[in-house]
Amino acid sequence: MGLKGRDLTSIRDFSRDEIDEVLTAARRLIPYAEGKKSSDLLEGKVLVLAFFEPSTRTRLSFETAMQRLGGRCVTIADASATSMRKGETLSDTIRMLSHYGEAIVLRHSNEGAARLAAMVSDRPVINAGDGAGQHPTQTLLDLATIQEAFGTLRGIHVTLLGDLRYGRTVHSLARALAMYGTELTLMSPPGLGLPAEVREGIEETGARLKEEDQIHRAVRDADVLYVTRIQKERFADETEYQQVAGSYRIDASSLVGAKPKMIVMHPLPRTGEIAPEVDATPHAAYFRQAFLAVPVRMALLSLILAGRLP
Ligand code: NCD
């Protein structure tokens, strides 16, 4: 049915073919994302960026993507400056915003916020992170990074290391990788394992899933080591956070024994999980990953708003 006019609230809203379509498009759009080619495909269109939680990369890469396609953005970057402070509901806010532009990109602290927004919005809603729920557009750029490094998503062994309980990027990514039959290894501090429903969803696909507790084994076996930050803001209690804070850190010595082509990814921001010395190793892929946000989001916006590419 094509991606034009579609919502993206969960990575499961897209089939594998549709994900492939976005990834193929993103590869073609790299020269546009680099400013070497230009397009006015989305001229006259407005994208509403409704960010009720902090963001650097996600918001600015959506904004860059839209502008490089000739479109414009209106932005809520500071939720405390909106009428939600006066008690306006999310559904009223969204209903109104859906008349201010051609699509809404929403980041909100409540899990399920994007799905609710999609129900009340007349325009497509793109989930840019809903609490500890999902972050499907991050997943698309994560997949693009893996595909660029290995030429494929099939037969890759991905190890997810970090806060798998509250980390929304891994919830979406694990589901997507399962669609590609990727081998998945999970490693997390005590109490921060993958939620049961995410796990069950992966197991249903027949994907291989195992747990690891030794960093050197996790590094040795992985093609991709996907590291995440402990999501401090999601903990109900500070002492619970203190028990796990700083419990894992990848530095140059952790990478001894890694496959030569192994890549280290991170959705960023990092808060100590990856030592800066890793940046200079050939394994570091997280800044490339952050750049690929632009062509991937350009691809997504082109397909959702125009139904075609530049
Ligand atoms: C992530 C997020 O917001 O979920 N950041 C991002 O979008 N790149 C990861 C995080 O905050 O840890």
C-alpha cells in the first residue's frame, strides 16, 4: 500500500519489505544529506516537531532532513513553555497540531503516547521515542549503519549491552533484527533485562536469543556491539539507579579479541559506557550512525509525505 500518509509508531507498523524500501532510499539520499545534491521535494510542506522530552540528534536530524528536502519545521522544544503546563491533554494538543503541518514527529515520556496521538491525528504521526516504549526511527538508522558496515542484515550477530529494560532504542531494534533472523545476545546489569513482552515477540519469530554475562565473550562473538546508556530518568528511585550506575564500560582493552570488522554502536548520548579512547579505533561506528540519521529520516519523510524520492 506504500508508505505515503502512514504512521510510524512502532517498528512493527512496517513490514520487512517496507523497512528495506526505507533503507534503500536512505542509501540513495546520502549525497543529499551531505549537501552535495539538493532537492525541493517537500517544498511547501511543514513538519511539526513536538518534543516533550530532551533531544539533540533526533530533533535536529529531523529538522535537517526536512530542510534539505525544501520543507520547513515548526518546533516545540521545551514542553514547559506549552499549554500542556496549563493542563491541556496530549490528545487536544495533537489534534490541533495536526492542522499546523503535514505530519507530526512526537517524543513524549509516556509509553503509548505516539499510538494515542496517531489515533486522534488527521496527519501521519512518527514516534521519536515514547517513554520506555519504542524508538522506531532510531531503529531504521541503526539498521542502515549495520547494513552499510556489513552489506547485509542477514547472518549478523548483534549483542545488546546495557539498559535493556528501559532503553526504547533496543526495544525497537531487537524486534526489527528478529525480522531479519539476526542472532541476538543480551547483556544487562541485574534488573535491567529485556521486558518479557519484547522477548516473547522476538521468540515468536524464531530468532535466536541468548544471554551473556562476560564482556570478553560478548565482544569476541559479536559483529555488532550495541551499547546503551542506563536510562536514569526512568528509575522510580535514585538508590536503585545508584546500584547499577557505572556497572559496565567499554574501553580499548575490552576490544582486544574482537573480530576485526566488529562495530561498536550507541544511539548516544553516552554517559561513560564507552571510553573516548574507543573513538579512535576502527570499531567505533557511533558517529557514523548519528550522521546516517539524516539520510534515513530524509528517506522516511520523502516516502511518508510525498510518496516518492527526490
Ligand atoms: C536515545 C533515546 O532518546 O531513546 N537517544 C536518541 O534518540 N539517540 C537513547 C538515550 O537517550 O539513551
